[in-house]
Amino acid sequence: MRRMARFLANDSDRESLTDLGAAIQPWPTLGRVTSTPLHVISGHLTGDAALDTATSRAILQLVSTGDLPETLQVGMPHRVVAFGKHDAISARFDQAVASSVRAGFDSTIRIAGGRAVVFHPGTVRFAWTLPDNDPAKNMRTRFERLANAVVGVLGRLDIDAQVGELPDEYCAGRYSVHLVDGGKVMGVGQRLTKHAAQIGGMIVVNDPHTINAVLEPIYGFLEIPFDPSQTGSVADATSVAPDIVAEYLVAAVAEDRRVHQVAPDTATARLARTLRSHHVPPVLA
């Protein structure tokens, strides 16, 4: 198995058979037409934050080696704070993790870079893993495609949104998506291997207040500028269930392709268990 090539920080750092297409309106292409089906893993989150993160990392490795095809993971997570590599070397990282635990949130070290983010059941977690023989060359294109796809998803809900960083937003990045005249609703990061890339993040569908309540003390410990007023949600503009947003995101990524709903296979699960320890904050190990 090829060695993992590198970690990339978030975008501010320069990282049974179902055809859902029949049930969802056609989506305009984002510059690629292919008949290759998109494999989608919906749900299948374990409630163990480190193991769920390790599963995404295992999928990245296996796509890179050619043992898995292009795969999109999407689902509603439990209560998790995902810390970045930069967070883990902060002098007060242990205090930040302890704050997460006190708030009733599990903690993990995320795959992509960036800074701490909060997942909860009112968010949609996604990780899109693609084979690519030159992943660094195409990094910006993937960011643009994903961010524009999310803007399109929100457009289907009659929500005006745009791509760009807001001042002092959480986990700041140039490919964040925010409501026009509103707060950030999507953050994204990317990780590269030798022959694949994984672009992952979340869409905040509702309850941005929980995100702020958990992140404010954590960002204080990590000494990261943070303006809670920049945190938004889809619910600021319209009421919609997270699973509908997830369904629309699958359609946007699939474009005109068939969608194959799959579960993590035995090899993925086995590899994830071996990688889990890498994603447990040291203070919790």
C-alpha cells in the first residue's frame, strides 16, 4: 500500500443498489461527464468520532491504491469537535479538548487541516474521495467544484449564497460558503495522497448557536480570532431537514451519474480500526 503523501490544511492554507437520480431533479454538470457510477456511503457513522475519522482516512488510502472507486460519504453526525493538526500543537490544546468533553462532545483529530469545527445532528457531514494521479495540480478545481455545488444546493432551496471567507469565521477558508448578507453555512478542507484526494466538510442546516457555544471557549484556549455572529445556518433562510440537504448534495456531486448506495466493506473497516489511534487526541488516549 502506498504511503500517505501529505496532510493539507483547510482551503485557507493553499486539502443494496439505488438510483437517486430518478428521484431528484437533473443537476447541471460541473465540467465533467462520465458514465462511472458514484459510490455513496450514507450514514454508517459509528458514534465513535476517532473511528469515523479513521474510516474516511481508510477510504482515502484505498481509493489511492485503486482498491476502492470514487466514494462520497454523507450523513448526519453525532456531537463531535474535530480538531486540526495546528490545534493539536497548541500550548492549551488539552484544555480545549477538556472544554469539548464538558460540553458533551466527542473529540477527534481531523483528516484535513484547518482549525476546530463542531458537528452535531443538525449538520451534514461529507467526505468526497476521488482518484487522481496529480491531486496537487487539481486541488483548487476540487475546492471550486465543491463550493459551487453547495451554492447550487442552496439555490434549489431558494437561498442566495456565495463563496468566500468572512472575517473571523470559524475554521476560516476562501472556499467557505455563506448566505448573502448572512453567516457561514459550509466549511471545507482537503487532504491529498499520491493518487487520490479527499475533500470534506460540513453544511450547517440548523442550530448554529450550539456551534458557537462550544467553539467560543475552545477558540479562546487555542487563541484563534472568532466572531460568533459570522456563524450561520440554512435555517436562517428556510426550514429544511438535514437529510434533504444531504440528498441534494449527493445529486450535485453525482451530476448525471447513477448513484450506488454502499456500506464500508470489510477491508475498509479493518484498516480503519488500525488507523483509529491516530485520530484520538493524546489527552484522551
